[in-house]
Amino acid sequence: MKKSIAIYLLFAAIAVTSAMGAERMNVILILTDDQGYGDLARHGNPVLRTPHLDRLHDESVRFRQFQVSPTCAPTRSALMTGRHEFKNGVTHTIYERERMTLDAVTLPEALASGGYATAIFGKWHLGDEDAYQPDRRGFQEVFIHGGGGIGQTFPGSCGDVPSNSYFNPIIKHNGMFVQTTGFCTDVFFDQASRWIEAQAARGPFFAYIALNAPHEPYQCPPEYEAPFAGRVPEKTAKFFGMIANIDDNVGRLMALLKRLEIDEETLVVYMTDNGGTAGRGVFNAGLRGGKTTAWQGGVRAISLWRCPSRFAPATVDALTAHLDVMPTLLELAQVEPDARVRGQVEGHSLVPLLRDPAASWPDRMLVTHAGRWNPGESPKPYGACSIRNTRHSLVRVGDAWHLFDLVADPGESTNIALLHPKIVEPLATAYDKWWADVYPMMINEDAHRTAPAENPFAVNYRNQLKRNATSR
């Protein structure tokens, strides 16, 4: 009798564990590079066609007021930590100021501690020296290029393999450089798909597909450029072609999830990292500015969240941000943040809004600063910066603050600062307090003085070639 009870309890425990595992959704986070809010057919672009992304849009919870940073490494830093990039020491995209502080707990570290398999495919851009690499920051599977883009190299530690190309790129795979075949976006999605297929039956996974496209240099397979050639400038045709290629890859990924029968319980998040670039001349969704600016055209991002078994398609107008991704994913993954994470994260979980787009959501203030002052210069509190709440945006223009009503004037065309000093004052005061808080945390400002003479990707790649030649 006792033996029967013991067996029953054992199987009950296994059943409970299995049920909990089934409830833990898989997560795929797709992040594109330099795709603007207007670079999507569903957002009104008159030239670009994105049928797979349009379908994803229609099946997702869509955050229409989702704020990111004006440039790429800063946004990635906030996604990985749940706090403002300057608090991670990330104030630029080069000069060692793209290195994310080693004191931060990362999203993949937290997910891995909760039993998730973690992988990154594509662009890391948060430090190329060994200590800063993603395999030291929580990712178990790593398939990346170096620096801020394939083939990019800057003074110091930020750079990729020399002369690397968007076609047949050399990629660092779990510490070893490998020669790949094909266009870079296809390569990243293909590798991610193989990993996802292998992980699908093993337990929950987090796949971070961080693309370098459609960032310049504008290169894409000719068949993707052809539909836009002659209709828009050549660079824009290639830029749109790169997005069309991303669109096809998203379609193939979604078909894979369906074939694996995990599409219903897999959360697919599609995001952009900053404002637009080459597509702005065609369509900018009525927004002012673009990448590197503190205008809404520089920081308003596409943000689509699809998980059919959990969330109904909806549009959310609450003010949300890149800071919110980490706490949201931890809650959905049922990973309890420890004391370090709780003390670090300043974003809010989006789960209430994912479940109910009309859920109560407090007003908040979000700060944008493009950073990017020159090496050796003291950090500048003003410049390309802004602070906004749900309704108003306060943007620094020259030596003065300009105020815009984003409900009445989403294109930020009419400065109403002189008419509303009582709105300007608390926003400006909050901005100055924010600067005082983050200034001591900008730990990389002098890092360029002790930077390596050559970027680690180039050095490690050359050393691997030497070892291979010696072993022959």
C-alpha cells in the first residue's frame, strides 16, 4: 500500500512538473537594425511590401508608443538589463563606450538560471573583448559577427573580422570562426532555425535573433532589390530589399514553428532598435527626425508581441519602452528575479497590457540622450536629448527646451513651451535629476585611453588561421 502511494505521488509530481514546463513559453526576440517605424507596410509605407510582417502585426499585441534609444548599442544594452543604457556605461556605439558593464545581470543570465536554453544569432555590439562577449553574459549558443556591423572596424576594441562581407560572412560560432555561405540575414535565420528545431522538444528556450540588416552598407540579393529599383533612390531600393528579405525569413520562421507544433505557445517579439535611415525620404510615418536624434522619429519603434495561446491581437497606446522587455520576459518565463535583478531593473512588466490593452497603466517619464560626444570630452548633459511622458515631449533644441503635445501634434511641429511653463518645469527638473543620477554610472568615458591596439575579433581570427596552418 505504501509503495502504491509512493508511486502515485511520484507520478503526480512528474505530472505537475510537466504541466509547469508546458506553461513556460518559448521566447524568440527578433531585433532589426535601423528599420524605422515607417519601414513597414502595415504602418502605411506606400512602396515597401511586407506580407509576413503584416500578418505578424495583425496577430500580435502592438505597442504603438514603444520607445527605444536613438542608436543601436544603447538599445541593446537596455534590452539586456531592463535599465537605461547610460546606467550600463553605454553612451556610444564605439570607442569602448559600447561595452556593457560587467556588473549588470543580463536577461539571458536570468533566464538560464531559470532553466531556459539561451542563444544569440547576429549582432551583439555590447563589447568585443572576451570578458564582454555573450558567452560570458548568459548565452549558451553564440553565433555572431563583431562590432556594430559585418565588416565594420573602429579604433580600439570594436570591430569585426577584417574585410568581412554581408555575403558569405565569417561568423564566430561558440568561440570558433566559421565561413558561412549565403546572405547574412539568411545565414542568421537558418542557424537560428536549426537551433530552435533541436531545442523544441527539450524544454523552454530563448532565441535572440539580432540582425545587422537593414543597416548600411546597403547590400542585398539582387532579386530583393529589383522590385524597388527605379522607384526609389538606389540606396533606398537596397534598404527596402533588405527588409523584404527579413520579411521572407520571418515567414519561414513562423512556418517552422507551425511545423514543429510550437507556434501557439511560443512568444515571438519583433522589434526595431532606433529610428529610420534610408527609408525616411519615402515614408517616416509622420514622425520628425530619425536615427541619432531625440525626436520621436529617432526613438519610436515597431514592437509586436505574438503568442496566440496567451494574448489576443490588440493595439496598445500606453507609453512603453525597451526597459520593459526584461521584466516582461522574466514574468512570462516564470523566473523570479533575485535581489540583484530587482535592484537593477527600472522598467515595468508589460504583462497587464498584453492581457488587456485597456489595463491601468501609470504615467511615466522616459529620457532619451543620443550621447556620442567625442573621445576625451566630458559627458554633455544637453544636446540630442529629450524627456517625455504619455502626452508631452520636451526636446532640447540648441540652448532651449521645446515642448510638444504628442496627442495633438505627433509630428512635433509646433513648440508650445512658452504657452505651458507649468508643463515644462517638472519635465526639465526631472531631466536634470536624471542626469545627476546617471552621470556617475558612465564608467567607459576614459576606456579609449587603454583600449587594445587592434580589435579582438581581428586578432582572434588571425590567431585561428595561424593555428589551422600549423596543424596542417
